[in-house]
Amino acid sequence: MMRPVAFRGCRLIDPASGLDVKGGLLVENGRIADVGPRLFNDAEPTDPEVIDARGLVLTPGLIDARVFTGEPGSEHRETLESASAAAAAGGITSMVVMPNTDPVIDEPSLVDFILRRAAGTAKVRVLPCGALTKGLKGEVMTEVGLMREAGAVAFSDADRTVSNARVLSRALAYAANFNALVLGHAEDPELTAGASATEGEFATRLGLPAAPALAEAMIVARDIALVELTGARYHFGQISTRASLQIIAAAKARGLPVTCGVSAHHLSLNELDVGAYLTFRKVRPPLRSEDDRAAMVEGVASGTIDIIVSSHEPQGADTKRQPFAAAAAGSVGLETLLPATLAPAHDGQVSLMRALDALTAAPARIFRLQGGTLAKGAPADLTLMDLDEPFQVDAEKLHSRARNTAFEGRKFQGRAKMTFVGGACVYDGR
């Protein structure tokens, strides 16, 4: 039996119910036992652990739906243990991990391995995503049903597009039989082969190999057509262009089961932030124009973009400290997801409730998870945050094993102070 925990004097924000009041919250046996204004100064059980949260905001634990790790196969880049430590420090209580490991997570036994490994080493909930095709080769679909029974929460070829429309159509039709969620990567591999930037004046001035932003919207349109054909639940892991946003908005208006996310770096940075060939800001898809970045903020504000993800992708110094065209793509982002999401809220471009919804209730709804709410009886996955604390990102202070952050030196306002998973404190940064 865990000791009860009582949060007093906090601002409760629960996007799932629209709650935004001053109050308190009581945790008993790993679940939320009570919540509301009357608990602002009171703690009902005998001898609870009392956390005085005056001036801080208590929300459901954050859910990051796009995380790449190196385990198994590339533990030098990131392990489930180190990724979970970074997640906890960022206020994240659940993370969906991608299947592009070595070996690829394309069998029920490997899904089980991830869950068992996480249970023994991770501080936060690790939710494995199974591969959609064998070996991520886009040729033969996997056993979606068996992997779902083993614990896979969704199915994806991670950062690879299934180029063969016939294979994808069959995989979607099969996944629809299990009501399984499929995550898509929107990037035409032929148009983007060898590219490291978005086609345009800036890439031309830097002399970088580039691909048109249209390469994303083309795949978005194709995949939505196949969703309409098969009826499968489909989520675009991340989009980055206005054209993609418009296509998805039209699909939603037609009632198709389509959702999408955007990465924190595509929400905050544009192609000009590459500056003098800063390889830590080489990501995939590449940073876009300012118009596309602004469209991502508009999409979050309107709800067309459902969730915000870190797209956490650790890379070693040896693969990042290369000429820009040769450097590996990716940025760590677990610890900067929350502050990067709060930035447009502080600027008045996105409401605070919508911003937090994109990190809590929306991913819980899409992935059909129990968390994402402060409702009584829900798992006590909680994030206590200071919305106003200023800080500057220092790569050397990150908990991730890798240090390749696109936000090095960036000044933010707002960060996680404490993180709880199942009522247990997994991070205390007070």
C-alpha cells in the first residue's frame, strides 16, 4: 500500500474535462482518489505526504507519441532507461517508442521484450509501437493481431514510408479488422532521396541537396485515399507543411478517422534556424519555411493538428559533427517538449488549454490509453509544472544519453517541476 499523496494549493488544469480551477488532488493506491477546489487546503486521509504546490500547475502526465530509442541494438545512442529519465525530467509519464531498432520490433516476442525491459529499467510507461511491415521493408505486412495482443499500442514503419500502395492498402484493411491504429510517415522516398533541406532560396544559397515540401503532401493525400478505401484508423506521426494541413482538415471534415501530430521543433523553428550549417538542427522532415511553421501553430490552435510530439531521435556526436549533407538527421526532445509547446501559449497564439490538450487528453484518446485526465479513478500519472520559470537549454544538463538538441541555447519559459507515475514520484526538480 502506497502512502497517500495530497497536492494542496495548486492550479488544476485537465483538458479532458475542461477543468481549470484552484484546488487540490488526492492520490491513493496509485490512482486519483479525489480532486477539486475543496481540497485546496485540506487533505482527507491520515498522514498523507503533502505537496504544497502553491503557484504551480498540476496536469495529467504528458504523453509523447513519437520517441526513437536505441534499445535494442544501438544502446550507445539511447536506452529505455536513459530515455525514460529524460522523459520524467520533461514531465512525460508515457512514451510511445518506435519499432526501428535492431532487431526491428516486428514480432510479438519483441513487443514483449520491450515491455519486460521497460518494466525493469524505465521510470515512465513505455508503450511499444509494432512494425507495420516485416523489417520495415514495406513488402510484407506483419501479424498486427498477435502483436496487438502482446501489447503494441499502434503499428508503423517509423520514419519510413510504405511506398507500395498495394501493401499499405492490405495492411490497413487488416489493421481495420482489429481496430488497430496505424501511424504513417509522410515523405515520398523518391523525391526526398539524398535531400537534407527543403527546396527553396535558402537551401540554394547554402548549396544543400534539397527536396520540395510537396513530397510530404503527396503521401498525405495518397494515404488518406487508402484510409477512405479501408476504413482504418490512421495517424500521421508528424506533418510539417501547410499543404498537408489543408488535406488533413478536408479529410476530417468528411468524417474520416484521420489524426495527426507535429514535432516541437517544426512548431518552433524554420529553415533559417539552420544558420551556418548547424547539424543539430538537421531533422527529418527538414525544417520548413516560416509560412509552414506558422501553419503548424495555426493547426494546433484550431485542433486540426491533434497532438504535439518530441520526435526524440538521439544521435551520437560522430554522426552529427559532419558536413551538413552527410550528418544524421534527428534531435533529442523529451525534455524540451513541454517548454516548446508552452511557447505559442505564452505568445497568445494557442490557448493554454489547447496546448496542454495536445500533450495529454488528445494522445490518450488517439492511442486509447487510460491516462490523460485528472478524473477520479484514473491512474495518478501527473505533472506539476511552473508555467513561468525562465531557463536556457543546456545540452550538457540533459538527462538523455545523447546531446543533439535542436534547441541548444534557446530561452524558454515554463518547465516540469515534479513527475508522478502511478502515484510514485519519478522526478523532483524543485
